[in-house]
Amino acid sequence: MRVPTNRGYTGVQVARRLLDQHGLQNIPIELSRGKLSDHYDPTKGILRLSQEVNYKEKSRQNLANKWFA
């Protein structure tokens, strides 16, 4: 399911903003290979987003419109 944001933010932009707003500036975001491979790796403290989510102007983030309205 893809939910476009009102302003065309990518998934990585939405994730970075959400992390930053919750004091998680130290969590890096990396590219994850594969489809539906988005995940947080607690052992390394890294958020990984798939290419599909990471750089396209659509996001699967259901909260995106709330945060960027």
C-alpha cells in the first residue's frame, strides 16, 4: 500500500523527520535490499528502508500526511 504525502516527501525524508522529532537523531537510515525489507535493526541501531520506499516520492508511511500537513 502506498500513501502519497501532500508535499511529495520520500520515505527516507518522512522517517528522518519522525526520528528527529522523537529525539532519535542518532539512528541512521540505510538502504535495504529486497522488496518489503523495511525494518529496524535493534542490534545495530539502524533503520533500513527498501529502495522502493527510500527514494520514491511516495511513502508507505500512514502517518506522513499527519506530520507534514
